[in-house]
Amino acid sequence: MDIDRLNNSFGTSDLSPRNLSAKEKEILFTILPENKPGYKNFRERIEQFFVIGNGRFGETNFVLGAKEDEPDFSLPSAPVFAVGGIQYESAERYILIHEEQENKIEFDISLSIKDENFSVNKVINKWTYSDWIPGMNDPKDESPVREVKIDDKYLVLVVSSNQKRIWIFESETGVNHLIPVTNFYNEAINVLHIRDPKTALNSNLIFENPSLFSDENLRKAFFNYNKSWKKINLDYSHFSVKSESKNSRFFPKLFKRG
């Protein structure tokens, strides 16, 4: 449970609709860097909305929308747009913002406490995947990441084995679109024509054995994923990707041993 909510230190009431408090806005904007146009635009959308109620995941989960609107629980949560954290002395805040859906934005601000004598007055570290640009390590722990160029200028697919995350960097907006691992892995397995259940259901392989998936495999997997889930608007006529790499011919045999 978020101690900030218990102590009302955000300076807000539980009545809705209400304005975001200055503290809430400061925390949310921590993971929406203003120097990237895609995140700056999202900040501006947040500025236009009110907190219209709690979401379905408890008192740290909220929904932003028009003042006269209400949360809609008939729809599943939208995909995650931005994620990050703030580390304090003996505590860490976790921040999650979803993509806008039906003129609503869901967000979550929670606090994990390691010591009851924690303090949020001194920030030790901040991290967010929104900050990532090509050439950087993983923003959370500085571990190396794998970069796969989707094209020469516009898009880079990123795989962080240590944090088990996948995202696509869009240079035009600066946004790092977070990609659900299972959905993407399914496309990568389909590209390799693998039917063995032990392999097909083990999505950790993309992190534990990254060399088994060539850049070409991952590029094709992203195209297929994006056609189904549409993270980015693409003109596919500008791209040429082979349907199968050399690796895919021996990859299934590798998992039949033993």
C-alpha cells in the first residue's frame, strides 16, 4: 500500500473528479522527458485531463479523463506507454503510465518500502525507459542491451536480457514503445517455424540465448508483430526482409538433443 496515499502527502482528496496534485504531476513527468516530442505531447494530454477515479488495481491506480467522464471497466487496460522508478533512502517508487485509450489515461504510482524509517526527501536515483536512445545501456541497471536496426534512420529494436524487456525506439518522436515479451516471442518462433512446445512456450530463450535469434529473425518478427498489434505506422513497401534465415534451418534440431 502506498504510504503517500495513507498520509495524504500528495495533498489530494479521494473525491473525483479532481486536478492532479503538483506532486503527482511531478512524479508522472519524471518518466515523460520533455526533450522528446512524443513524450512532450503526452504531457500536454495529461495537463488537459482530471483524475476521474481509481482504476481496477487498487488505491495507487488512477484514471485520467474529461471532467464529466468516468472510468470504463468494460475495456482491458491499454498497453503500457512509459515506466520508471525513483529510488529514495530505504524506499523506491514505481511509476507506470498506459497509452491513451478512449480519451482516458490510466496510471499507477506505488511505493515499495524497505525500512519503516524511509525518507522521500532525498532522491538517490531515477530511471525510465523513456530516456533511452541508441548507444545507451539499460536505463534501470546499466546492463548491455542488444540493438537491431529496423532501418538505417528511423527505428531500432532493443532487447534487454538482464531486465527481460523489449522495446522499439522511434527516432522521429523519441518514444520507446514497450513491447509485451510473450506476443513478440510468438512472432519470433513463427518466423523460425518452431513447433516444439518446450521451445515455443519458453519466452525466456530470447534473453537467455539471444544469439539463436539473428537480427534478420528479430526484424521479421517485429514486422509481423506490428501488423497484428500496430505499435508504429509503417509503410512495409519500404522494407525487404527474407522470410527465413540460415539459422532457422538448424535451430529446431538444436532443441531436439537430449
